[in-house]
Amino acid sequence: MSARETAERHGQDVATGNMRGAAADFTPEALKEFTTVIVPAGDGPPEGTNQASVFSQRPEGDQEIFEIEYSNGRESRTLRSTWSQVGDAWKITKLEPVK
């Protein structure tokens, strides 16, 4: 699966509430930062997210950077994710809100 296909599937996992699938896309370090820093700061996807759209992608060395907009119909938030190939899978190694 390409980085783009993985990022799109990740967004759909979030939008459909498949948090187990979405969490599996993170490296352990990135997941820890997401759950202990980003979410508590209110910078994660909005509560009740039901839509996700990848609207930009750019390579950076051997990584791919995506911006994904998450929405619940009332509010939206865009997150920038850095994906690296870990073994044969693409994983999120860094995630940050786009301000």
C-alpha cells in the first residue's frame, strides 16, 4: 500500500471510529505524544469526527508529509502527519496541528 493510500485509509478509520486501526498507524513514540500532548491540548481531531480528507502531500527525504482535515460537520481541524516506512508499512512518526 502506498503512503497516500495508507494516509487516506487512516483518515477513514478516524472518521468511522476505528480507533484501533488508526492507532496502529502510529509508531509507539508518536502515539504516546499524540495521546499525552496533542489530545489533551485540544489539538486532535474534533470530537465526533465523521469526515476526513487528505488535501496535501509532499515528500521530504524518505518521508511523506500529509495534511489531513478532520471534521464533524460543525468544526474541523487539520493535522500534519509525517509518515515513514517501518518494515513494509507506512507509520506516522510525527503529528502536529496546523495552526
